[in-house]
Amino acid sequence: GHTTGPSLNNDKLYKFAYSAEVYVDRVKASLQKSAGYRISSGVDVNLLWRNPDNDDDQLIKITMKDVQVENVNERPAAKNIFKGKNTEKIIGKEYLEALQRPIVIELVRGKVKTFYSYQNEPGFTQNIKRGLASLFQLQLHSGSSPEVDISGKCNTTYHVRQDQVTKIKDLDSCEIERKRFTSHNRILDVGTKGTSATVYVLEDSFIKSIKAEENFVFVLNYRRKTGAKIVSKQRLELKSVQAGMGLIAAKQVAGVIKTLDPNYVAMPLEAEPVKSECKKCPSLSEHWQSIREHMHPDRLSKPEAAKSFLSFIQNIRKATKEEILKIIKSENKEFLPQVVDAVTSAQTPESLEAVLEFLDFKDASTFILQERFLYACGFASHPSETLLKLLTEKFKGDVASEDIRETVVIVMGALIRKLCDREGCKLPAVAEAKRLILNRLEKATKDDNVRMYLLALKNALLPEAIPLLLKHAESGEGPISSLAATALQRYDPSFLTKEVKETMNRIYHQTRRVHEKTVRTTAAAIILNSNPSYMEVKNILLSIGELPMEMNKYMLSMIQDILHFEMPSSKTVRQVLKDMRAHNYDRFSKMGSSSAYTGYITRGPDVSSTYSLDILYSGSGILRRSNVNIHVFDRNTELHAIQVVIEAQGLESIIAATPDEGEENLDSFAGMSAILFDFQLRPVTFFQGYGDLMSKMLSATGDPMNVVKGLVLLTDFLQEIQLQSGPTASAEFMGGLAIDISGGMEFSLWYRESKTNVKNRVAMFIAGNTEVDSFFVKTGMETTLETETSLDFISTVQFSQYPFLVCMQMDRVDSPFRTQMTKYESLPSGRRYTARRGKAATLAGNEYPLHQENSNMCKRVIGAKSDSAGSWF
């Protein structure tokens, strides 16, 4: 009895009908309107040889006949790209001949032991035949084991019920070399799912029919409506059994093959990689010329800029180092920064070599380009170890600009984190960069150096850096200690040990020494955000009332925000408040203008986003710190999309006010620090020292300072797929952001008023292309999505009285939003079918609500303004 695999009868010719179809469409769409195509043919199968010592070892010949190519869905004549063309014309003579040349497989216990075909046949036709041969592989008992077929080596499970066998292939387990990269953060990435099932019906111990289906689904995690699916189906049905050729007598397989045709060679059943050549693609320079105008600096907040950026990256990824250098060297200084953004974001060895050959870090005059290169490295979606190694070498070498040297090490920190997140922490370049940063921080004596390494650690978030950060948080000078504390704040609470919490409690309660308000409030935020104990919360609540004026108000506001936004620690806070009723009389009715507030920007089925705004003043009404944050999160992951912090100190002398206790000797300073997509940028200084402050105040134009401007590749996903019917498919999703963030601070001594302004202008373009590529026809779907918006945050303070008036405004302008989807089928000749649909909408602008107290004050500030309209200063 043949129980282990299918068995053919001698001297018979089995005639089958075969079809392979592919469909591409939106995830939820029915297949009736999908783009796609069908290849169909007759298939003749006969037994050539059976091993005299083992019935279960058979040599089988498989031949495709009468190959046809057609639409997978009915198309009217005008929209049918195959109309009026016979198969030879569509596929090409030599391809069709290759396709109809027979193959031979050796089946041992139902598994394909060897696949024989002719050498020098095109990879495409060879793969279609491999897809057909793979269908004949099946076992007749239930169970799971790794199996090799066209998809590579995959875990395969069989379920056998009488004459029906189901084969399930676990596509995630397949070992096959195909190009794939994903984005660093899950929220910005693409979710994928693939399934494969084949159902066999047997009759007379051989195959009566086979139905196979593979499904691939891709969705954008932050907008699951944007996505695509590929469905691939194969069918094989027995039509008749006729008298056929006799067997070939031989002892071994080799003898049979020699007799049959000595040109046959054994080949892997696993698909070979193939790529269809692009006949009419423009060169890199031609493509750059066609998009160049959209990349002008003045147009960078438009979706068209982000769109051009993405298409430019796609082309750079196919280009040689020489082609890339030619553009870089011929471009002028207005356009160069955008070219550098794109070349660096392409992340190919060629693009990296080109940009590094061009940039000279020993020359301070190309500062802007060096900075744009480094920031693009910091945002890299899948950075390589080589990139980190090259940056470490640059850092050790000569760098003309101190700011650039600082940026290099900050970016090294970001790359360490990204490589570590992908199991790369043990790579030699990562280990070296970690050692360098930690060792140099230990030895650093100058504040500037300490700051630079702390900023690098704020990006790297190494668990082993926590003791160093604690040391600097507790014993460093004001700005250093504040920076170390904010670095600790970025760690996942699971890393914050007992030691961290003890140190934060000592800082907040000033057990060992006096600390600045900025550090104490950060310490409190860390405690309250990392699963605080009842006593920790109680001690913080008891301290409110004993703190300096504005800090009291700030801490009170932080506690109210935890309650109103139902943060994780809110349960403990409620419990403590309930038990503390007796102590509450005057503690919670504090005057002051500092505040903290969190609210939702969007709450959606896929992702939600929140904004939070907190602002801390000194007792005389001068800003100490304002902090705007936007977080995006889904069920499992969080992304710190934006943080803009404006810090100021020692400005009391301008308005002849008294500094707060412990802050009498602070140097005048104001500056701004930003985090963008989890990446801490190099902070910028508005002014440092009293002289600098006065000269800037007297010449103040109120023009905001640019913090970050450029093009960022946010979503960067590519997956190539081997379909089991033979063709190659690919899904590529890219999301680009054109961004312009600026901030400023201005004073009017006349009106005793100060103003802080942060402007975020962004435009986003997302492009997805899911495509199945058979050499003679391509089919797929393109999806695009674009939007632009600007978010302004303004805080105005009038310090002519106490408590001074503060008005905070967070506004978003109307945002146009457009999506488009195009399904296509096309031939190399250029003949093409497309179906398009799109929609446009406008997201109405919004003034985001902050707490009621703020709304009341804004009425007063804006009211007071109109009475005394006049110029600043």
C-alpha cells in the first residue's frame, strides 16, 4: 500500500487543466473589481520511472501546453490590455517556448527530492514551473515538518481526512532571501499578515484536484484604512486519463535522465530572485530636474515637497555613487540641504559613500549641510552598523564646528538605541560607541562636554548609563542636573530601579542639597509616572504648601492633571487625598500662574494622540520652563512625536525683580530644546549672559529662531514576496514629512509683557505601492495620502501685577486631507489599464482647550491688549 505519497499508474497520461491567478486590491474589497491577471494552461503528467527497490520513489514528467494569459476580471474591450494579442505576443516567443518545455521531478514519499529543468532559461518562466512542481508535493498522513518548495524552507502542517488533504504553510517561518526593511517605530510601520492553504482531493491514490490560495495583507499601523492585499490562487483539475508512454528501464535516476535528455540539470526548487528591467525609466539627474522646483526651501511645508522627496529617495536607492555625486556637486546652496536630506535617508552603501565624500567636517562653512546630514542619520529608519562606525570615526577626527561635533555624538546616541532595539547591541561598532560615550562622560570636566554626552545618553537610553545619570542629576549644576533628570524621564518606567526612585525623592525633597525648581519638578514627574508607592505620593502632597510660590501652583496643577486625565498613578493619588482630608484646608488653594495640562488631539480606532502643556514660572513672573509635548500611541507602543521645551533663567534683572531663593546667582540664559520622533536634537540658545541678552532685546525683531527644518523619512517599509505560483510581489510604503519648527521669545518692557511662540508647520505625504511582477505583465495598486497643517503655541505673560496674567493658546489651522487609490495592469509596451478613486476633505481648525483658569485669563489678557494697542518696546 502506498500510504506515504501519491502514486501514478504505469503507461498512463494524466491530463490536467491549470490556472494561476493574482489579485491586488484594498484590504476589505471583494475580488470582483480587483486588478490582476490569470495564466492558464493544460498540464500533462506521466510516470517515467519507478525505483525497483522502492515504490515510493517516482520520476514524473510535467509539461505545460496551450498557455493563455487573460484578465482575472471581465474588462470591456477598450480597457482590456490583452485585447487582440495572442499569447506569443504577450509573453514573447522565447519565453513561451521555455514555459512549455517539460520539467521532471523525483518524488520520494510524496516530497520533491529533485527538480530537473533546462539551464539558461529565464528565471521568470523557471519560477512559474517551480510553482507548478511545488503543488505535487504532499504527504498522506497528518503532521507538521519543515518542507522546501518554491517559497523556501517553511514549516508545513498536513491534515488528512479520507480522500482530502489540507496543507497549511506558515509563511512567517519561510527561510528565503528576499529584500525587506521596516521602520524603527511600530506606530510608523506597516503591519503584515500572510496565509497559505492548499486543499487536495485524491482519487485512485493520485490527484483529482488541487486548490491553493495565498493571502498577503499590509496595513499602515497609524491608519489601518490605508493598506493593500495580494491574493494568489492556483487550481489544478484532472480532465482525463489516457494511454501513455511506457516506463524507462534503469537502475538509477541518473540513467533515466541521461536517456531522456542529457541537457536536464538538477536545480533548487526554491525560487530564484528575478527583477524585470525598467525600459523607460528616467536617469537620476532627469528625475531630479523634474521634481527640483518642489524642493525649494520656501515650499518645504507643502505635501508636494514630501511627495518629491519620497520619489527621489526611491530613485537614489537604485543609483550608483557617481550618479548621486554628480547631482550633489552640481546643485546650489538653496537646494543642497534638501538633496542631502534625501541622499542620507536613502540609506544605501552608495548614497552614504557619496554624501560622506562630499561633506568635509574640517570645513565650518558647510555647517548647514553637515547638520542636515546628521539629523537625517538620527531619523534613519533602518540604520546600519557601518553608519555608526563612520560617525564614531568622524567624532574622533577633526571637526571644525563645535556644534557639529556635539551633534555627531548626539546622533551616535540615537543610532545606538535603534541598533540595540534590533538585537544589535553586541555589534562591535555599537559596543565601541557605547564605551566611548560612557568613558568620556566619566572623565569630562567642562560643562559643555558633560552636556554633550548627557544628550547622547538621552537618545541612547542605555540601562547601564542610569548610575551616571543619577550622579549628574543629584550633584550637577542647574542645567546639567536638569538635563540628566530629563534623560532619566525618557526611560521606560520598568528600568527605573529602587535606587532611581530614592534619588528622585531626595532631589524633590532636597534631602541633601538645594535644587532648582526645574530639576525638582522633573524628579516629581518621574516619581509620579513610575508606579509610585502610597508614601511617595503622600510625601509629595504634603510638600505642596511648603514650596516656593510658583512651584506650589505647578505641583498642584500636575496632581490635578493626573486625576483629570486618569493617568496610571491616579488611583493612588485619589486614595491618599481621601485619607488626607484633614490636611487640605489651605494647601490646595494656592495662588500662582504655573500649570500642567494634558488632553487628546485625536482618539481613533488605530492610534490616539495627546498634547500636554506645562509651564513653570519664577516668583516674579518670568518664564522658567515651558514644555509642549505630543505623544502618539496604540495598544502596545508609544511615539514621542514632538517636544519643544523653552527654558529661561536669571532674567529677573531685566524687570528689576527679585530672583527666587537659591537662584540669585544664575547666569542669564534662554534656549530651546526639541525632541522629534523620539530623537533629541541639539538644543539651540536664544541668548547666553546678560550682555548677549540686552543686545538681542534691543535689536529684537520678534523673528522666531529656526529649530528644525527639513525632510524626514518617517515610514519606510519594503517587503518582497515570492508567490507560490511563481511571480514576485512587493509591498512598499513610504511616509515623508516636510517640517519647519521655529520658536522665539520676546519682551516688551513698556507693557511689562513677554511672549513665547512655537510654530510647527508640517506637510505629510504617504505613498504605498503593492505590485505583482511577472516579466510580461505588472499589476498592482498605488495609494497616496497627503495633508498639511500648522500648529501654533503662544503664551503671553503680563507681569505688571501678581499673580501675573498668563494666556496660553494652542491653535491648529484648517488642514486639507486627500487620499487617492489607483489600481493598474500594464504591459512592457506601455499599454495600461487604470482605475482611480480619490477623496478630499478638510479637517476644521481647532483651538485646543486647556484648563478653564487659562480660558478666563486669556479673556483678560486679550481684553487688556485691545485697550492699549501700540508697538513693542
